[in-house]
Amino acid sequence: MLVRSSSGRRRARVTHAVIVIFLEFFAWGLLTTPMLTVLHETFPQHTFLMNGLVQGVKGFLSFLSAPLIGALSDTWGRKSFLLVTVFFTCAPIPFMRISPWWYFALISVSGIFSVTFSVIFAYVADITEEHERSTAYGLVSATFAASLVTSPAIGAYLSAHYGDSVVVLVATVIAVADIAFVFFLVPESLPDKMRLSSWGFPISWEQADPFSSLRRVGKDSTVLLICVTVFLSYLPEAGQYSSFFLYLKQVIQFSSEAIAGFIAMVGILSIIAQTLLLSVLMRTIGKKNTVLLGLGFQILQLLWYAFGSEPWMMWAAGTLAAMSSITFPAVSALVSHNAAADEQGVVQGMITGIRGLCNGLGPALYGFIFFLFNVELNDTPPVAQTQDTEKSVIPGPPFLFGACAVLIAVFVAIFIPEHRRSTDSKSCSATGSSVAAAHAQNGSSLTTPTSDPEDIEPLLQDTSM
């Protein structure tokens, strides 16, 4: 058997998942400041473009591999694939100082295994009852946010006082500790009777096909509207993940300490928005209107990023970014409310597939737009003067593109029905039930919780990866 049963010695707990997530993203959060420096030094020309390509390849590979890894973990156990995903996600860290070129190459390739959250949420689903699951998912998500609220500030302090090499060393030690924790202390969560006792490949191509959920989008008008809304609004967010902190440092002239403070402020406000504000809005104005409100905040945020040229403008826009973090939890709730009981896994899988695709397309698109508008990073005076002239017009062209995309998403979202029509439900029940049954054995590879692991403030999600 691939993984030994640990039922006799230890019992799998949510605490194990929380520790794994915290250590992994704490290690990467420490590298926020060194990563920006290494990126600029490695790609002095076309920095934004190269950053977008690296992150785009990583995101697209994650999109392609996530269903396969999820399906395999359903049959061979969670612990083995948790170990694989944590190891390969953290493998590039020491190469930041050994060889920057190898570092960025490994970052791109690591996208094949950078799906720790998928395995973690499957792990949590194995060990919790349905009524406990949303609370457990919330705890994991809050731990993720907390690790990135604190670690960039610590990394900036260590970098300023001891140098980037010390920061990379500390991050590497934490990553090794995370791998050792998974190997020695994390029990298997999947019962023995649900796992294979030998090697094999007992999954269908449909389970491993990342495009299978996308092909079902057009079969239901309501789901189609929701998916288009998600694509148009999440594409600019995914691009923003990969370039925003580089943009703050090199174009807006944020210091490393200011970037760390910015992350902390947005993270704290996002947690408040997703807990207190979201629940109030859902009760008072409804799910659909909450989605529209979140999209409105996102448009204002992106416009401010696009035209803002002073640091105080970025801080103000960060507040709007925190408020816009209510969008995707509200979308997930709206999806769950509109879908029939036998369609939940299929519909949530479609949303997850589209967002995974955006993680590949968004960074590459933002990098290309920066390149197209000649927003480059160069320390020579003539280029700097040219950039200062451009700042008075539009310092951040990709953010303006993002605002336009979200504006279209608002118009699409207006047509999403507040309640599913009975005719729609009946027309999709046969398709939904058959597909849901086909994927019943695939656990989390197509099923995401109502509180999606990606329903976290975008600015915190990819600060260093």
C-alpha cells in the first residue's frame, strides 16, 4: 500500500492541514522583498513581461494538473500527494540565491505540483462531517491569510538588517520543516478501504481532463452567466497577483517596509470584510446584489491603481481591494443557491476550472500589456523621465484593462437570476445528476467548498509564488 494506515497511532485532524498551509505560505511570504530584487536583477529588460510569462506558465500548468492530482489522491491517499505538492512547491526557494535562472525555471515547472490547497481541502473533507466543513475550511483560509499578513514584514526586516541571503536561508529551513512535518507527523486521512493497495492508474480521462468542466458551461444559461462573470472579473485579479508588488516597488517607489505594511493592512481589512461585512450584506441585500457590490468595489480599485501615481492613492485603493474581496465568496454562495442538489459538485467544479485557467492567462496578459505600453524597469535617467511623463496620463495600463473587463462582468451579472427557474432546474437535472455521479469518486478534484480556498483577498494569494 502506498501510504500506511495511521488509525492505530494518530488520528488526522484539521490542525495538521492548518500547520502545513501556514508553514508553506509563511516561507514564501518571507521572500516577498528578495523576490522583487532578484526579478529586477535577472530581467532588467522587459521585467513585467518576463514576470508575467513565468507566472503564466506556472498558473496554466497548475490548471492542467489539478484534476489529475486530485483524482490520484482519491485513489492512492492524500498524504503522498500532500508530500509531493509541498516538496515541489517549495523546491525553488533555495535556488533564489544559488542560481536565479534556475529559480525562475523551477518556479514555472513547479506549477505542475503547486496545488497544495486542492489536496489540503480534500484532506479536510475526509476528516470532517458536512456540518463542520465550512468552519474547517474557514480556519484553513484564515491561516493562509494570517501567514501572509505577518511574513512579508518579517522578511523585509531580515533583508534590511541581515541581507537577502539570510531571508532565503530562513525560508528554506521553514520549507524543510514543513516537508518533514508532512512526512513524519501528518497521518493519512483517506480510509484504507477507499484507497488502492497497489500501484495502478484507475482513473478515467474525464476525471483528469481539466477542460471537461469547461465544456459543460454552455448547457445551462444561469451557469453560463455566472462563469462568464467569474472569468471577466478573475482574469484581472490573477494578473494583478503576479505583478502588483513589483509595480508598487519599481513604479510607485514603495519601500520594502511599505509593501509589507500594505499587505498587512489589506489582509486584515479583507478578513474583516469576508467575515463581518459579507454576512451582513448577504442577509440584507441578497447574494446577487452582494456580488454586484463587490464588482463595483473592484472596478474602483482597478481604476485607482491605473491612474494613481502617488503612494497615498495606492493605500486608499488597497482599502477598496479589501472590500472587493467579498465578491468570490458571494459568487460561490450564489452558485450553490442556483444549482440543484445533484449539480453542486459539477457547477463548483466549473467555477474552479475557469479560475484556474485565469491563473494561467492573467499574468501573461498583464505582462504583455505592460510591455505593449513600454512600462519598463530601468534605472537610467532618460527612461525614468519618460516614465514620469507617462504617469500623469496612465501609469498602470493593465489595471485600466482590468477595470473594463470587470465593468463587462457587471453587465453580465445583472442578468443572473436571483432564484433558479424551475424549468432550468428540470432541464439540467439529468445532465447534472449523471455527471455528478460520474465524479462521485473524485472527491475534491471537481468539488470545491462553498467557501472556496481561492475566496481570499487576491493581493494576498500570490505575493511571492
